[in-house]
Amino acid sequence: MNSLTPFPASHPSNPVVMFHRTELNVILSLYGRMVAAGDWRDYGISTLKDVAVFSVFRRTAENPLYRIEKRPKLRTKQGEYAVFGAEGQVLKRGHDLRTVLRVLERKLIRSVD
């Protein structure tokens, strides 16, 4: 009765991809600015065997507006980070997370009347 069962995601034989704290700081900084601008309202994080996904929502019940993915297997090829649009189109891919997220920061730039 006192035996412990390890959580499957943390077991060494079943590794999952996760965002590192520094990566989350960059993503959540952008998220906070977009929330302040009134464009985004909710987010979700998924950690799977070969991909970590940060999904951004305008409303909780909708499909995600954007998906920020980390795929370490693509590190030597196209880059491990990618931003996908609502329709699944690739908006930007690369090796540096800050550079990839710039495609979303352009949405913050608006003309002042």
C-alpha cells in the first residue's frame, strides 16, 4: 500500500518535450503584452512526446489563434521553434525563439489616431 507509482510523463523511459523556464519567460512576456492590448485572453500548454505546444486563444471556447511549437528533432534542420496560425499555416520557423515570435509582435504595432 505504501508503494509509489511514478508519474508517466516524468519517467526516464517516457521523456516528454517541455518549454524551459527561459523560453516560457519570453513567451509569457509577449502573452502579457497581447493581453494588455486586448487581443488575447487565454492560453494552454501541452507537453507531448516529441513536441511542446503553447496555444493562444481569443476566447476559451474557440480554436487557438496561434500555436507556438517546440520540436527538438528539427533543431538541426528548420529550427526547433515554429509559430502556426489559426488555419494551421506556418507563419515563422527558426532556431531562435525571440526571432520566431517577432511575427506575432508585429500585431502590437498600430497606428495612433
